[in-house]
Amino acid sequence: MIGKLPGKLFVYKVDMKPERLIQLKPEEEILEVVHETTIPHIPKFLLLVIVLALPFFFLFPLFREGLVGVIIFLILLCIGIILLGRAFFIWSRTVLIVTDRRVVDYDQVGLFSRIITEARFRHVDDVTYQIKGVWATIFRFGTIKIQLRGNAADVEFVHVLRPARITDLINDLRDEETEK
């Protein structure tokens, strides 16, 4: 979104810094931030754009009804904006963060609900990925599964673009940790 102040041009941008999501340890460095690919979410986003555009198809009939029609139009428009904004917020905040010391799975489940799973490399037993289905094969996205030692919950991150690259990175970091 671009705004204008007298004599100055400024730009608003959605800048999701991973440092805002997790607390970094001293001298810890973020190596990779992985978002879900948007490809599997395209039908949902298209449906939400249709919901957002729907009130405009009934603009003239609603406005002919007077104040009640304008209120109905605004309510439908607000519902579309809220639903589309919520879907984008949840998608943009669901990330897998790989640092030089650990892996953090940050799942935004709702507007006020999130699940954060953190695993140090010494607690990682196995890292695998799976590409399953026609669309996943064509567009090269899949699921990364990180198996943890003990009775800790395993980490699963879905719809990752080129999961082999991330799996190799985590395995290399895990091997470095075991050599220390």
C-alpha cells in the first residue's frame, strides 16, 4: 500500500520478520524461513475473493433499497474483507524457521491461536520429506517430517516448496551438531 505525506512518498509493506515470531538465543542466526506455498491455497483464496466481490454484483439493487441496502452492502463487504484478511494472516504467519541451533515450527491456527514447536538438532532423530499427488509432483511441493527423540511430538510442515533442499539443510546441521 502506498501513502503520500506532504512532500514525501512512503510505502507500507507486510514485512514478517521471523525475529518477531521467536526469541533468538545469543549469537543464534536464522538460516532459512520457509512459508507454505500458495499453490494448494489458490482455490480457497479465489473463493474468498468471490465472497469479497459478491456485494458489488448486487450494488445497484441494494442501493435502491436506501439505507438498509447500503448497510447490507457494507456488512457483506466487511465480511469478505475480514475472511480474506484472516486467511492471509494465518497463511503468512505459518512458517518453519531453521536456525543454526534449532528448528522452530510456528503454526498460526487462528487469529489468537498458535502452536509453536521447537527442536534442537541433537533431539532430531530423522528428517524426511514426502511429495504426494499430481499437483505436488508438478509444482514440487511436499511435506517435511521431523521425527524427534523420546515422546516429544513430531514436527510436520506441509506444502513446502522444494522440500529436499530444506531436508538436506536440516540433516547437515544435525550432522554438524552430532560431530561436536
